[in-house]
Amino acid sequence: SDVAACWCLWLLLCRRRVPLDKARWLVVTWAAFPVFLMETELAWIDSLLCALLAATALLLETGPGWALGVALGTLFSTKQYAMVPVLITLVWLVRAKGVRPAAVVAGWTGLTVLAWMLPFALWDFQGLWNTCRMVLYHQIRADGFTVLSFLIHQHIWPGDHTAPISYLTAAAGAWWVLRRDRRLAAWGGAVVVALSCVFLLGVQAFCNYYFFVAFAALTWGALTVDPAEI
């Protein structure tokens, strides 16, 4: 997945006509990112999220709807908070390309999620359900890198988290970005804003969470490059 993430990033930079020397340095810099090496050593799954996000960015420009749906469905099935970029992608598709193309992608996304999740549901449905919903009801981790954790240590926040504050803020932030622009760069910006809100205002976030945000920001930066201006 690390190699796939770097390869998809390289393809995205080349498609955006970023000069080859700069594209190489960006990919190498990402591969040398200290958290990248730590993530590889600890076998975190977040590198798979990065690869699928970069693949999604590529497929939004060039790929058929079914391939985009498979990528989104796999992304959705990988980790709970991956639903954030998936939902943003579907909203962007409705605004940028219309309801019918978005519906095709959503259909393939749903089928892919079903294919990945059905074996787990048949094996232990209650366990799967608890895993999926715990992201909304998890207790605040005082050792997390979040705003709420900081407030707890400052004795400002009582430690309760009864409402999905982070997801409501993420939805508002993503919509604010998407409604201003329909270009693909707006999709990338909305993903970065939403993920940042989910993690900074959420109940827990650690090094690997912001590893995903960093890659999303790098992807967004690549999408802001206009090939016509190079």
C-alpha cells in the first residue's frame, strides 16, 4: 500500500503536468516523511487509505464510474472515518457531474462495501455493528492529540462527549468549501477540512490519523495545479 500510494501520487502529479524533477522530489519527500517510516514499521493500515485516496483523485478525472465506485467502497470499508472522504466525493459528484453519474458511482460503492463487509456481518453482526458505531460513542482519550484532550488537561472540559461535534463541524466545513467551487481542487480542500475537523475536535486522534491528513493535503496541493498554466 505504501508503494501504491506513492505510485498514485506520482501519476496524479504527472497528470497535472508538474515538472518531473519537482514531482520526483515530492514523492521522495513523502516516502522519507518520518511518520511514513514509523507507519511502515508498525504496519498501520493508514497507508492503504492514502493509496485509495490518491486513486480516487485520479479516477475522479479519468476513471469510469464503476472503478471509482470500487475505490470508494474499498476506502469506506477500510476504517470508520474513511466515510468522510467517501461522502464528500459523492456530494462533489452530484454538484460537478450531476445526479446520474453520482448515482452510478454510489451504486458501485454500495456493492463494494457489501462485498467487503458481508463476510464479517455473517460471522459476527453484533461485533461489526459495534465497531462501526463506536466512532460516535467512544470515550474521549485524554492522551489523544485533540482539542478536547487539551481542554480536559486544562480542566475546562468535563470529559463527556455526548454529541458528534466533530462530524457536524466537518460537514459544515466541507459544505462551505464545496459550495464555493466545483473544480476538483474543491473536493481535495473539502476532504482536508473535514478530516481535520473530525480529528482535532474528535474523541481521539493520534499520529496515524494526521498521517492521513498530511497525505490528503499533499493530494489537494497536487489538484490545485492547473495544467493549462504550466
